[in-house]
Amino acid sequence: MFKVNFIYKNIKKLFINLKKKKYFLNINFFKKLFFLKKKILKKILILKKFIKNSLKKKKKNNYTIKWIYKNYLKKINKNLKLIILKIPNFIHFIIIKKNILIKKYNYKNNNNKKKIKNKIFNLKKSNKVSGRGFSYISQPLSILYLILENYMLKTYINENNYKYIIVPHILKFKSLLNSCQIPKFIKKLFIIKNNRKIKYLIPTSEISLINFMYNKKIKSKFIPLKFISKTPCYRNEKISYGKFNKGIIKQKQFDKIELINFVDYKNSYKYLKELIKNVEKIIKRFKINYRILKLSKKNTSYISTITYDLEIWIPGICNYCEVSSCSNNESYQSVRSKIKYIKNDKIFYMHIINGSGLAVGRFFLSIIENYLEKENFIKIPKILKDKIFKNLNNLKF
């Protein structure tokens, strides 16, 4: 998120940045609006001075000032706000036109092609109840799913000092604006209408966590602030037919663990590396093939400056699938949501780092397929052997 004066001073930079991300905005229109606003403000100042000098024409001039403000300034401000909302964040200079493979790790045992039937997710029943993009998971797999969720939450809270927050699932339009999710998710949101009021289901818990810190000033000794939440995410996406959209790979409702770090501007990239290592640690413990990609200019979200995708191997589609997207948004979100910190009596905007830690459904599917021994038999990973699965090595479903 940028301010009007900053945009005017850095128009050349913005042009280059918009071309990189393939955003087409009329910057000349912005220039005209900016100059019009200056002229109107000058006229209002002249009128105010004239009012002080002449007492007789006071009423008439007051009316003219209000008329100018209503008919010109309000419209100009609205158009300027719309342009500012559409301008994406600056891309990091490291990013190029292609995705870069940073790391790839293969385990010897995970090269077999295994496929699991979609019957276990009761997709036919869910299609009748809710339509495409939803699924049922019943026992005993639902218990395995629950243990997996709890294990991930425990590791982040106990080992990486994250604070767990239960967040609201229904949000106002303003909270989506504060977290810079508009215009990104505007077409993918589930809308709730009640008594002429419009609210939205969360596309990700990142929105709720950022709004939790809305309009706050924090002392530098309390940062970094590390928050974690686990919520279902609701996205009204078009699900096309094909192997990459089968089962629970792409859904309209899915569970995700969200990680957010509020850090100082000097150490933001250091904490980004730390966040990626924390997510990578969990994947390593399950001994599943994975890779890390640095996204290209085109694939980087308009909110973030740099994004790293962690992808795991899913034998059912014979390909890698994204389970975590870790990005540094710098001060783009904190400027709009007014999140600041105080250091040496100076006020700075916080840098916000966010990442999925992990997409539970996709990771769960990968574990089932990678640990599948026979038809309807899964070898339970050592890490997940809990009291529920005491003295059990295999799970029959």
C-alpha cells in the first residue's frame, strides 16, 4: 500500500514494477487527478482568505466552498484511492522471469507410483450435499487427520515459540481492505447477506491475524511477534476437471495452518529464512520428497515482494503440489493497517512475513499415498503414533 505523494515521486519505478507483474493501470490519469486536486485545494485556500477580508459575502463563499468540495474533491479522492488500491507491491531485485529451483530433496523409498481411490473422501455424498469442491473424511482417516493437525500445531508452538490465536471466520469489507486482500480475492470470496449487511467468509486466516494488530504501536523490545492459527479457508474458485483437481487437491473449503511474523524492517529477510526452515522441518520428519521454488515476477502475488513455494510429491498425480507459500510483504500491508513499532523514540512501519504451515488436506493426502503399503492399508509414520494408535503399525480403512 502506497501514499499519493510517494506514488507521484516514484512514478518511473511504479511503471517498471507494473510491467513486471503485468498490471495495466492508467498512470497519466493519476497525474491529472493529482494536479486537479492541487488546483482545487488552492482555490479553496484563496476563497477562505477572501472570506476573512470581506464579511458581507461570507455566506455565499461558504456555500461555494462546500459545493466545490462535494462535487470535485470527493470524486477525485475516491478515484485516487481506487488507483492506489490496485497498485501492487515492489518486486525484489533478485526475482527474474522464470521460477528458480532452490532446493530438491528425494527419499529413496518414495519413488513408487501409488494411487488412492477417491471413494475414501466420500466425494459423491459431498457433491449431493454441497456441490463440487467439498469432501467428507470419516473414521479412521479422520482421526489420523486430526492427529496430523495437532502435531503440526504442537511443533510450531513448542519448538518455534508461536502464539496460538483463535480467529473469527466472518469478516467485514474494511478488514479485507486493511489486509490488502482486495482486489486479490474479490472474485473468490463467499458473501453472506443478512439484514442488508454484507459480510465475507475468510479466504485465509492471515486477514484475521493482521486485523488483530490493526492500528497498534508496539515497542521494539516486544518484536518479533509470531502468531499461528488453524482455520478452514473458503474460496469460491472454479474447479476444472483434470488430475490436478481430483479429490482434495483443490477445494472450495480446506484447512490451513497460517503463520505470521511481525518484524522490524532490518531483519525481515532473516526471519523469512527462519520461517521457511520451520516449515521444511515438518516435511523432512515425514520423509516425503519435496522441493523449494523461488517464484517468478508473473507468479509472485501483488501483495508480496518475494515468495518461496514449498512443494511435496503426491504419487496419485505423479507430480509436486504446493503445500506452503512463504512470502515477505515488507511494509505494504502494515501501511494500510497502521501497524507500527517504536525504536529510539522513532516510529517505523513493521514488516509482515506470512506463510502456510501447511495446507493440511494436501499434506494429509501425500502422507496417505506415500505410506500406502497395500490396497486400503497405510503404514503409520513413527511421529504420528499416538495413544489412539497404540500397538498399531498399519491403519485399515
